[in-house]
Amino acid sequence: MTLWPWLRLLYKYGALLDWRLYWHRVLFLTAMAGTNSCFAALEAVLYSRAWARQPLNEEPVFILGHPR
């Protein structure tokens, strides 16, 4: 999860958290979300041109089966 969705979740549900018990988990997840945001930005810079050049198939893909 990147930082902005995590911060939105904290804003929406932060009042429901028991901050005395879980402050360290919130801090760790916030740090990891910030790290993921940095890597997502780097990935976009490195691969955005390759993604734009990738041809897309117009026909739909149907995946049949039961998830395991």
C-alpha cells in the first residue's frame, strides 16, 4: 500500500484504533507505506515508456475456475 491510501484509512478509521496498544504497528506501517510510495514513483519513472509502448489486445480475457 502506498502512503496516500494508508493516510486516508488512518483518517477514516483512526478513531477506532487503540493507539496505546498499536502505535508501534501504525508507525511501522506508515514507514512501509512511505517506502512503497518511493519505490512506486521510481518504478513509474523507469518503466512508464515501456508500459505506454506495450500493445493491448482488444479481445476480452475470461478466466474460469475457482480460486484456491
